Amino acid sequence: MTLLRHGERSQAVLLLQQRLNQRGADLYPDGLFSDATEDAVRAFQGKVGLVTDGIAGPKTLAALGGGHCAHLLQQRSLVAAADRLGLELATVMAVNEVESLGEGFLANGKPSILFERHVMHRRLGIARLPEDEVAALLVSHPNLVNPRPGGYAGGSAEHQRLANARLIDDDCALESTSWGAFQVMGYHAERLGYASVQDFTQRMALNENEQFEAFVRFIEADPALHKALKARKWAVFAKGYNGPAYQRNLYDTKLERAYERHAAGCLVPA
């Protein structure tokens, strides 16, 4: 995934500057992603409604090329979430930058998903499928039903895994899949206020703003995560959201740095 950001010097940045100039910017095209280039990126993002993070990723580059933006995450969704959750906008923008996959949809238009076979194994037990039937599925479909994580195919192939799992049990398969840019698990659907897991997954397939809505509901439903974000206790939030491995991936450090950048930056109004 192409990400052009402050401090980078490359031919790709030079091309970015030229395309920004075609859209009304007044940059000296030297290939350096300077303060002025970041400001120009933010200004363009604000014009088309994208998240004004100053980073030229696939969405911004596609929009510069004339791509359609209506299904992409909008700045107004982040502004509304900050107000709803009682958070600084910079906090919401930092979480979006670090905790999302960047894109909630695949190139073929389907939502980004990841089917978790170990969750499927657990959900089948919760659904009170007889133990001998679950054991038989472990033998016949180990990539779909297994107490161990794994078997990932990635990308669009995850949709085929999900389709195969749905033939075993539709609800359990949807519940065992993480959905969208923030990879919210289907089994949270009713706890987050959705009518059913089917309702949840249908909404996740609409656009990134719906996917972000699921993330906002997830924070609202977890007082500890909400409190940690309000206090900007990045390590507490990162551990709660990402699990014990958060330190290995430096999620807390990334969140803090992203917050500081957004808090200090000139956020373009929605």
C-alpha cells in the first residue's frame, strides 16, 4: 500500500506535487514531502471530503486521479465521532490512522474481511452443536473449523473461505469473521446494537463510514477503552484493543505520535 508522508523524497512525491498543482495547489515540485506539500494534501482531502490526515495514501491518490469518494471514510464522520464520544478530534484521527487497515474494501468492491477458524470452532460450541459433529468438522474441514488460529488465504480468497463456512452454519460463520477497516468481529453485532449479525454484515458492505460507525459503537460499548482514549492512555487503549502483543507492534507509540502530529497540525475543517 502506497503511503506518501511528511519527510519523504521520491519521484512518487514529485508526481504527487504535480497532480496537486493541477488541482489548484502552488507547490514547487522538488520531490520533497515538505510542510507545504502536507498542507496541500490536507487542503485537497478537505475539498473532496476525505479524512484530512495529510498522508497521501491510495484513497487520496485515487481521488487525485478522479476516482469516486462517496464510499470512502469522510472527515465529517470523524468530527461527528469526536463530538459523540467526547474526544479531541486529534485523538479520533490518531486512532483511525493507526488502528484501521487504511482501506475497508478490496479492489473487487467487497469489504475487507478475515475469517477466523478458531472463532468458528468456538461459536459452533456456543450454538450447541453436538461435540461429535464439531469433532467431525475438525477432521473434514480443518481450515474452517479448528481450535488453532490460521488457515488464512488473504484478500478476496477470504470471502471464499467465508462462503464455505456459511454452508456449515451461516450465523456462526458471519460471527467468526472480522469486517471492514477496523476488523470488528461479527459476534459483537447484537452487543453493538445491530438487529442481527446479518444486519451488521450488510451494513459493513455499504461503505467505510458504516464500518467506522461499528468501531465507534465498539468504543461506546467498552467503558474501559472509552476512558483510556479520553485520558490519552495509549498503552491501556492499545492493550485493550489489540491484545497483549500491542507492545511488539508499538501500537501505543504509534498512537501517541499520530496524536501529537494531528494535534499540532492545521486540521482542515469538515
